[in-house]
Amino acid sequence: MTTVLTGIAVGTGSVTGPVARMTPVPPLPQPRTVADTAAETGATLAALHDVVTDLESRAATAGAAAAEVLAAQGMMAADPVLAERVAELIRDGRDGAHALDAAFGEFRTALEAAGGYFAERAADLDDLRNRAVAQLLGLPMPGLPAPGHPFVLVAEDLAPADTALLDPTQVLALVTERGGPTSHTAILAKALGLPAVVGCGAADTLTEGLPVLVDAAAGTVQLDPAPEVVASAASREQRRRERAGRVHGAGRTADGHPVKLLANLGALQELSGAAAADCEGVGLFRTEFLYLDRAEAPGLDEQTAAYRQVFDAFAGRRVVVRTLDAGADKPLPFVNAGDEQNPALGIRGLRTAARDPELVDTQLAAVAAAAAASSAEVWVMAPMVSVPGEAADFAARVRAHGLPVAGAMVEVPAAALRAGAMADACDFLSIGTNDLAQYTFAADRTLGSLAALLDPWQPALLDLVRMTAQEGGRRGRPVGVCGEAAADPLLALVLVGLGVTSLSAAPSCLGEVRATLSEHTLEDCRALAALALAAGDAQSARAAVLDRTG
Amino acid sequence: MPQRSVAVGSSSGLHARPASLFVQAAARQPVRISVAREGGTAVDARSLLSVLALGARHGDTVVLSAEDEGPQAEQALEELATLVARDFDAPEQS
């Protein structure tokens, strides 16, 4: 009998490969009394030294960005004051593992007290502590596995720090116990074009080396599949790839209704890949990367140069720039107040502009300067717009900088409910389904346990998309979708049927969306949208559409 | 005890690359140097973790102190003060 585990499907595609698990953090043993403190100190400091040597040798072989991170971690582990403190704690009666734990803990507290980007280093200290304790206790090193052959990475969850060093030529697929459809793992999987199943609670039963078939479209992980199952999945995958690669150029339905297919862009290192992808431009250019990890906002010239790079790479194509979206899960010390009880509902997105108008004005001036020198079709939109007045103010500000096209993101239910007035106040609307789902269902998008509520197939979410697209359509305003929803080929049909005019997703997802669109008429899409809206819940909405397109 | 007060020049503060370079330079000095926020507790300048924990941001003044007196101490303070004041985040000048 074959066992099949289910989770939340992320991306498309399927692959078979052996499991390699993220090695878990070593548990601290019971404290013990140390008889020979000199030997204990020697062994503990030797373990710490081994961690430093390992980091240094990995830094020597890693790429430039990863090497800098590893070298900095090595310097932290080699800290002479840390070593003194560990020795002191052992003299005072702790065993080595507990001395390491306490010493790292003290520095962690100090960094957290320093706040801002100093506090972000706290995660590095946790990683170093785990490594040093594992080394001392002779346990396997926590972190990414390196079995020496391609593998399916299985983890409880993946943090950005875990995945910075992930080698896309070795990792076939991702399976995590936790995480939802908009989690870091899901976004990473789409960016790398990897099949993934997240929120797969039973993934803890997957043992090292076990062959598994990961089907990202179905959200399933099949244990030890029979050879004929593997072969049939592989030929399906082959056909899928051929199909995704068959249709090129501008997005359109089978009857020629145009649907702009655009790429999401969040960092300059993604630029060359996105620009080379078959897409009609950038539907969501997230500008936060310019502001992260710094004490004050970047100046006009620095911003202009960065925008110029993007516009030049997309010469002749559209680039939709989203102004700074600071707050909630990406706070910035110079923008956000640290004293909010509930930052997802606080002063974030466009709301920060009311408190610090110079921030957004500098950004718009930089976008305008870069746009003036480029042939890209530059549109600008604001995040977290709640009422039409905000959209009108923003549009006036954008036009004052000489930029002709201003839009508002629809991420707050209030904006969708008043989409007509929102569309009157500016030139286009862009629906951010990730935040719109979070606010519609009052479900924290970082909580894997609420993933079912955040499913973009939820009929209530689709209702808000329908209202927004209809009101925009009545006024001749483009209405795009730029959340994770746009990456799902089947859901893309529904969105188009609801009246959405453009879809923006990770470049790796666009081929399949394009191919699927080309096989259905606009009338088909409308019928599928009606089916999804009539469904009682997300699962049956998906099932009904899948059944009809079958 | 010879001292030197200097404002942090890098826009990211005494963090990341500026902090690493400062700590590496401190470790090379023949005299022990400590560093403190104005009015704060002094920490060993060779300790990256202690230096980061100062939380010294762009424009904050830090006080460097040498353990010994003499020309070596003066020279060490001079070198480290220059590093603190330099803006490592500015584009490289050619």
C-alpha cells in the first residue's frame, strides 16, 4: 500500500527524489556537574573553534554574498569576549553546553536591546549556538543537508537564513511541516521554480533517503512510489514543461482577449532573470530592498540609479513601481514607530507618507528622474490604500512629479468594497491578494495554522476581486492581480473571468499561466469564475474548476 | 588614559562591514583598545559581538580608550578613529 501525505500546493510541477532532512536544533541535555573544569573548558572552546573553522572554509567556497554572511558569522564565533565568558561560566559550575547556551544568550539579549538592524543579528547567534552545542555533543550539524546528490529538502519550516545558501542545482523540491501559501518557503519555491508542498503536518514522518514523489499541483507527497507511478509522473511533467514552453509572447485567451503577463521583482539580483523572461514587463516592483538594513532612507541619487537599472532592463516594456511598503513584517527604523501593538493594522504602506511626506516625495522624484531617461512605460502605485481620498492624494502627488500614471493597490477590504470610487480617483488598480486575504479573513499571513483561510480560492476573496474588477472595468481602468494567486494557472482563468486585465507573478510561473490561458476563451473563463463563486469553500471552488477544465 | 571621541560615519552605523573592519583593526593593535557609547560602559574593541551590542548608529559618538600611554597608543587610536569616522556605505571614490 502506498502512503500519500497532503499539504498546501505551491507552484506546479512534480519530481521524484530521495528525502534529505534539515538537521534539527540539538536539544540541551540535563545540566551535569563538571569535575574537571579545565578539560571541560578546553573541549568547549575547541568546539567553538571548530565552528569558526567550518564557517571560514565554507566562506572560501561560497558565492560573494553568502561568503560575506559566513565570514561575519565566523568572526562572531571567534569573538574573544565570548570565549572568556564561556570559560568563566564553566569555572562557575556550568557544563560546556549550558555555558555556550548562556553566553550566546547574554549577547543575544544585548543585541536585541540595541534594536533595529543590530537586533536582526540575533538569529545569527542562535545559529552559532546550535552549531557549537552540536559540535560539543558530537551531534549532526544543524542546518541544510549536503548528501552529495540531488534531494527533496524536508524541514519543519524554512527561514530566510536557511535558504540563502540553498543550492538550486541540488534541491529538487521543498516539503515543510509548517508554512502557508504566502510563507517565505512558498515565495522562495516560486522564485526558484521548485515544486513545493507546505503545511504538510505529517512530513515529520519522512525519513532520510526515502524516495518520494512530490506533486506540487496536487499538494501531495507520495512515499516510496512504484516505478510505473514515477515514470508516469515524469512523462506528465515532461508534457507540462513542453506545454509551458510552447506558447510565447503576449498573454491572451484562446479567442484573443489580451491579458498582460508581468513579472514580480523584489531585488536587483533578480533583475537579469526577470528581464530575460518572456513577460510584458514588471507588474510589481517592490522597492523595499533599497531601504532595508540601513539607518536612514537612501538618497535621491542612489535611488535614481537603482530605478534606472530596472527601467533600462525593461526598455519599451511596462514597469509598475510600488512605493515603499514599510511596516508589519518589514519594519524600518526610520519609518515605523516601534510601539505599535498590532503593526499589520498600524502605520504602514501609504500611511507612513502622512507622517513623513519627504520619504515618498524623494522616492517619486527618483522614479521620475529615472523614467525621464528611459523608454520603459513607468506606472507608480501606492500600497495599503484604504479610502478613495488617499488614492486621490497619492495620484496628485505622483502627477506633480511629472509621472503620468498613478494607481492604488487593493489590499484592504474597504478599498475593494468602494472600488468604483477608488478607480475614479486614480488610473489603475492592482489587487494584492496576499494582504487582501489576510485582512478579509482576519488571518495573520505568517501563521501556517491559518493557511486554509488564506487560500486564494476562498470564494469571499474572489467576491472582492470580482467587485474590484467590475468597477474598474466599467470605468475603463486596468485591474491587475499581483499576489501569489496570479501564479496558479487554474486560478488565473478564474481571475480573468472575473474581469482582471493583467497578472503578475514570479517569472518561472508565467509560462504555464500563458499556456493555460491560450487554451480557454474569455467565455470559458467567465463560466469557470461563476463556478468558483458559487462554491461553498476554497476546496470545492478549486475542485469544480479543475473538474470542468479536466 | 588616552581617549578619542568620534562620530560614526557609515550610514548603516557600526554594523556589518564597518563593524567587522573596526574589530579586525583593533585586534591587530599592539595595545588593548576599548570602545564605549558616550557615557556608556566600555567594551573590548576586539569583540565583534560587544561592538555590535553598542548599537552605535550613524552620527552617534563613540569614545575610544587605549590601555597604555605612548606613541603606539596614540597611533592605534588614530587608526581606529579614522575607521569609525569613515563612511563605508558611500560609493567607492575613484
